[in-house]
Amino acid sequence: MAEADAGAGGLRSGQRVRVRIRGHPPYGLAVEIVGHERIGASVDWLDIAGPRRGQPRPGDFPVGAEIGAVIRNRVGGPEPPRWYYLMIP
């Protein structure tokens, strides 16, 4: 079982979360975890599953939209700031 990050409200690898799309940087999606808006989070294009071929278009994930995601891993030490990498199943 993945260890929960107590400083981030118990977020842990494999946990399903809702995210809000904040932008489309070259590497993927800039997102915020709903309920944990002060924590940095992103999704790399390679971590987006589905029937798409190639890189998704920004219109596939409009800014402001809320979607489901899964926490892949956390980077950073035990103290803030933390960053979470997510995937979209």
C-alpha cells in the first residue's frame, strides 16, 4: 500500500482524484487537485490513456474543465512545496 502524504491531506499513489485543467504546457497538462489547490500537479502527455493516437489537442482538455485522474507519484521532500504527477486512465 502506498504511503499517504499527511501534509497534503492524505494524498497517495494510486488514489483517484478530481482535477481542474489550468493550462497546456508543452509537456502535457497543468492541473490542480480539487480540494488541494495549493499543491502543484501535472499530467505528462504519455500518462494520458485512451483511444487517441499521438498527442492530444488542447481542445480535448479545455482549461477550467474538471476530470478524473489518478496520482502516479509525488516528488519533493517531506516539506512543502510538493509536486504530484498524475495520470488519466
